[in-house]
Amino acid sequence: MHCLGLRLGANSLERCCVRLVCMSSRGLSASSRHKNMEKTFQLQNELPSLPLPPLEQTCKKYLASVKPHLTSKEYLQTQFLVNEFASGVGKELQNKLQMRASSMHNWLEEWWEDVAYLSPRNPSAPMINFGGPIPMTDMWPVQTGTQIMRAAIITHAFLKVWQELYREERPIERMGSTPLCMVQFTRLFSCCKIPGKEKDSLRTNFVTAPHSSPRHIIVQVRGHIFSCMVLDENMEPLSPTEIERQLQEIESIAFSGSQGMGIGSLTGEMRDTWHELRERLKALDNNNQSILDTIETSLFVLVLDENSPVTKTEVCSQAITGDCRNRWFDKSVNIIVFKSGMLATHCDHAPFDGIVEINSFISAIKYLAEKGGEWKGNPEVKNYYKPQELVFKVDDGIDRAVDQAIQKYQEAADSINIIVHTAREYGKGFIKPYKIHPDTFVQMAIQLAYYRLHRKPASTYETGQTRQFYHGRTETVRSCTMESVAWCKAMFDGNANKSTKMRLFREAFTTHDSLMREAVNGQGIDRHLLGLRLLAASEGMPTPAIFTDKAWTASGGGGNFVLSTSCAGFSSVIGGCAAMVKDGYGAFYSIEENRVNFVIATFTTSDVTDAKKFQHSLDESFRDMKHLLLTSKL
């Protein structure tokens, strides 16, 4: 389940989205704090409960969402099944779900976390986790010899984000005047996914002041693992100079001998396999348990990567599919600093959605920008802590397992193709005068790009966030609609005039805006349908026919969306992950004033998709849409 993005609704939403991102980017500045100096988490229990949509409404919207993907005959069959469900077993399930919703602050939370992130037994990386470049080339261009210094500075800056959260000084994010749930920020630091026999769990060790927090990070380099103290006894971040001193020592140790064991590669294994191997490690030696505790409670992971990517595409590819020997895929955040001086992140998806990580790094980048990307403080090392190498005791079985994990991971990583692309001239500055939401404009470009290549509609997932509700996360916006398909067809119809194309375009983006507004207000369909399906299973009931019908998978249900898309906000920060299905695309983007940044993902094993062709098709779609707007009246 790919939930990278930020999108809060329609109409005046642009202003709200910009405010949300800008508030986060100013988070480290005292002047940005809310005038009442409210605490970061003080409004959590005042947030409204996640609503439960009416069954009839969901069924009606579901039928509309499947129509583009079915023949007339297939649609009639689906219509019959949905109506039968709504008047029969669906009504019974809805009543039980309503009872659950009335007794819980968020009826979906536990189910969604389990089904989307904790119960799947396939590896988390490289198929589910997400990553991307940290865009700092304006301050920090490609430059060898800067790895350790930049690693120390970005670590210090990210610790400033931790400090804001620890002290509850980070402003509450808002959609207009509506506060958003901040609980996902508690999983940004000192959080780790723990493999289980049938289901994983999340270990969270983040605390707020005045409680004592873990003070260390994990540093990985050349397959070696080190614990590095980065907070002093008063919970103050060490200076970049003090952190750099430790990193220099770590580098010296790591390069003085052979490669390390690369135990982190095991976190990229099948989840049941990793669970068994983790138990084996614990049984081999008591110190192994202590090492695991040190890793799992650490604030985050810092990777000193030996690769030297230069372009954004190279950096993003390394972020998502890079060296598994130097990652701990279960940690919520891995910050990667390459030999070339470029930076990236790799994140587990279970603890939080992408916008939380993005907003946090916007804050860190803002903090560094205010200092010109340099440390201008005291160069003296007042606090020196000796880094500790963490060496597991292993046996031949663990050694073989590491080799196998590396091989399997690399095969999966090699199957993922990543392109980072910038579409210039089509940012907010171009789109807003036409009174079209920038995200809707990009979504229509994605629909048109796919149709241009394949001459058929694609089931599409776009992320809408439901954080205005207690512990809300995301809802699916099914962006492929009858209206968008009609417009795409008209754009390639030589007999359709400009006024027809413009009318259909207006209908398409109006429909999309409505779907987004409904989704972020808790009135989407996919999470509701998931709840009904899971409730039926928990009651020992047969799977309702609407979930075994062709329309379910054809429209994207069950994680079968051909286009997996998400808006990462309105900054230069961008990230992505693998496509959902073999013959699908990932299209993740951020929208700036004068450009749209894309991460496009395909599988090399597919004979149907091609990331480069999709990139070119996107460019053509933007040009066609620009021409349509410039030569028509909206």
C-alpha cells in the first residue's frame, strides 16, 4: 500500500496544503510557533473520530469507480452483486461495523496497520518501503570528500527535529484552521518494526520531555554496525563537530579491515524467515539480544554509503534499491550519505505515511539553509563519546542466510526501474490562474499519459490523507473515472473540437476534486470496503461476492492498482517506491511554483510498461493540456 502523499481536498485546498508544508518547513524557527505556544500533541484527544460512511453511499460510489474497467455486460453483473450485497449481508456487516465505530476513536486504525503493513509476509524492501533524495544540491553540490562532514551536519539538523518533538514545540499541522493528527511523528524516531511469526509489531521508544530518551543512532558502513551517541546527558543534540569526530573514528575502524557481516540484509528477507533468523541470533548469544535492543531503540540509522550517485535518478534508485548490507529496513528512518556527498532517505512504511517524513526533512533543510549549509558554531569538541561497534555472534547458518538474503534482495532490486524527472513550466504558477487545483492537473496528465501509451484506462490509486481525524492515515482516491476516460478519448479524437475537449476536461477535474474532498473527509470507499470484508472474515462468514467479482481486482481492489500515485506536497522534496503490480507504474510527484518533480517506477520484468516512454508521454500530455488551456476558455 503506497501512501506517500499529501492532498487535503479541493477548491481552496491549495492554500491549505501550502500552509501545512510551510508550517512544517518553518518548524525549527521560534517565530513559526503557534501564537498560543500550544504543545505538539496536546490536541490529540480532541480530534474527531474517523467517520463510517453510509453503506448505500459507498456502494453507489463503488459502482461508479468500476465502470471504466468493465464491459456493459460485466457492469450489469457487478451492479447485481453490489445491490444484493447492499440489501443483504452488507447491511448486517454495516450494522456490526457501526457498533465498532461507536465504541472506538478510530474503527479502522488497527485493521489498516495489520493488513497493509504488519501481516504481509513478503519482504518490506525493496517493494514496499519508500525513499528518495534529500534535495540539497543548491547548498551541497556533488563533491567527494564531504561525506563525513555532511553526514554530521544532516544528523545534527535531523536531531533538531527530534528535539522539537521531544519538547513538544513543533507546531501542530493544520488544514486551514483544522488541526491534524500528529501521532505519526511519534514514530519518526526510536521506532522499529519487529518481525513476528505470523504478524509483525512496532516497537516504539519515543518519549516526550522530561522522560529519558534513547540518545544514540546506528551508523552502518561497509557491512559494519556502530552505535553512536548523539545527545548529551541533558538531551541536547551534539554539535556537528562532535558528531563528525565520532564518524571519523567509525570510518577509520570500518576501513581498517575486511567488510562487515552485513547482518542488516536479513531485514530484507521474507518476514517469517527474518523472524526465525532473529530468534536464532538471540539464542546464539545473550549479547546478540543486547545488540538488537540497541539497534531497535536507536533514534534512527545513518548510512555511510560507498556508492557515488550523481544524478537525482541515481540517488533515488540507490535510496529505494540500494545496498542491503548497509540498511536496517525495519527502522523507521535510514539517512543515507553517499561518497559523492549526495543524500537520501529510506523509510519503513508501517510507522507513518510519506508526508510525515517529507515535512520533517523540509524542517531540517530549512534549518540548514538558514545557516548556509555550514556549521558556524563552536568547533570545539566538548562532548566526546566513543562509538561502539556492534558485532553479532553468528554461525554458519546465519552466514549462509546473509548470502541468500543479499542474493534475493538484489534480484528484486534489479527488477525495479526508477526515473526522476522534472516537468518544467507546469507548476503552480502556470496552473493556478486557470482555477484548477495543481494536484488535479497533474492527475489528469497522468491519466492522459497512460491512455496515450496503452489506449485504455488504468485503475488508479491516489493518496488522500485523513489526518483531521484521530489517528487518521490515508484513504484511496480512485482517480480513473468515467469523466477522465471520456476526456482522454476526446483528446485523441480528431473529430472532437476544442470546446468539447474543454467541457470534458472540466467535468473530469470537477469529479476528481469531489472524490478528493470526500476521501479526506472520511467518505471514501476503499477503507470502508476493507472494513466490511475484514469483519466478514472475523465473523467466519464467506467472502462476499463483490470481493471475488472481476470488478474488484479490475478496478484496483486488493492492491491491484495499475497506476500507484501520490502527491508529496508543494516543495522540492520527492520520494517514491515500487509500482503495485508487475505491469503497472508508480508516479509520485511534488509540485513547485514552476515545475513538477516526478519519481516514475516500473518493473524491468514487464513487457507492457516502460518508465522512459511514460516520462515522454507525461511531457506530451502536459504540452497538450497547456495548448488546450491557452486556446480555450475554461
